[in-house]
Amino acid sequence: MLELHMFPMSHFNEKVRWALDYKDIPHTRIPYMPGPHAGKNKKLSGQEQTPVVRFDEGDVLAGSTDIVLELEKRFPEPALLPQDEKLRGQAMEIVEQFDGDIAVKERRSLFVHLIEEPDYLCAMFSRGQTPMKRFVYRRMLPLVKGTMRSKMDIHADALEEGNILTREAFDFVAEKSAETGYLVGGQFTIADLTAAAILAPSVEVPHPDMQKPTPVVPRVQAYLDQFADHPGAAWVRSMYRKHRVPLKAAA
Ligand SMILES: N[C@@H](CCC(=O)N[C@@H](CS)C(=O)NCC(=O)O)C(=O)O
């Protein structure tokens, strides 16, 4: 069976979970915790980042958009790419835009809060692990705080920079979807999937894969509250309600 090697609560990983569920592709999910994942993932795919998919016949592919496009080739229905070439180009432009600076800087803003809340960070990223692994992970977190800071380039202006860019991204989806409810061609495409998944960490969305552990700690709640009433956040929630089908994979 197709395997998804992934982090829980990660927007790049969420893109692939969403595509797999949307296309009703049977798969197994192998959850990793950020940090301890590196060795195993490198051995599997030659690089450290998740998501990684291993197809039934053994082919291994990393990179969320490459994976979604490969799924589209292998499982064309329901389609995520518009038929029309021009619309396809527009959709892929939006995908690139969200996969780039928006995804990276939004994540960094959230991590400015999360690295100060190791219990909460641990609850978020050790989902699906054994109690022993969760315990060890929690003990390890203070030791890797510096590494996380430098790996994600968390500097003095990171929070503000990420907040501004995330708000602009919410403005963009609200404006772009105002007429039809969708970003391109009046129908759900890879552009909507990508933008909604990438923005999901900043919204309380109605799907267990991206729901934050509760109770949400005050500083993360304050982070979420700043966008909660934005029409772009309402659009993300609507994409989840309309197009993010319930979990089927064995987690
Ligand atoms: N461009 C990649 C980015 C993937 C990415 O940033 N993955 C993060 C999780 S959201 C990761 O695995 N970080 C751990 C690491 O870099 O070792 C994609 O689209 O899949």
C-alpha cells in the first residue's frame, strides 16, 4: 500500500493528506516527530524533509507539490488540475506563491510561539507516537531549541514579518475567491487545496488532521485570534467543510 511518511500538523504534509483523501487513495500514514525523523527520512528519500511518499511499487518521492502532481497523474479523478491550459498555469502560479515565502514565514511566526511552549509543541508533533517516544521527545525539546531557531532562521523580526505576510495571504484568498468561492476557474483545484492547507496552521479548521491540541495555550490562541475574523480565514474553513473529506487512512 502507498505510504505517506509525514509530520502531523504540518501544512506541507497536509497538502498531500488532503490530495490522498480527496482522491480516495488507500494509504498508510507513518508519522514522524521533527528532529528524530531526519535519519529515517534521509535513508528513505535522500533528503530530510517531509512529506515523502513511497508508491506501491517502491518509487519514493519527496516535495508536496511534486507528490500531488504525481498523484494527479496516477489517480486523475477527481481532478485537481484545471483542464484549460491557461487556468492550469494560473493555478500553478498560486501554488508556487503559497509553497514559497508564505508557507515558510507563516510557519516561522507560529514557531516563535511554539518553541516557548515545549509541552504544547510536544503534544502537537508527537501525535500518533507511543507514550515512551512522547516522553523522550518532550525531554529532548529544550536541548534542540537553539537548533530549531537557527534551522528556521527565527530572528527578532520573524514574528512580525510572518504575521504581515500571512495577513496578505488571507487578503489574497478572500479577494480572489470573492466572486465564485474559488481561486481559479470557479471550481476546486490544486490552488485552493494548496492555499487552504498552507494557511490551516493559522486557522481553527474543522478537520482532525490540522486541529490544534486543546486547550490551546494563550500565546498560540492570541496568534490565531488575530486572523479568526478575517474573510480569508472564513474561506479556509469553507474549503475544509466543502472539500476536505473525512479521514480514511490508517494513522
Ligand atoms: N518544499 C517542501 C518543503 C517541505 C518542508 O518544509 N517540510 C518540513 C515540515 S513542514 C520539514 O520536513 N522540516 C524538517 C526538516 O527540514 O528537516 C515541500 O513542498 O514538501
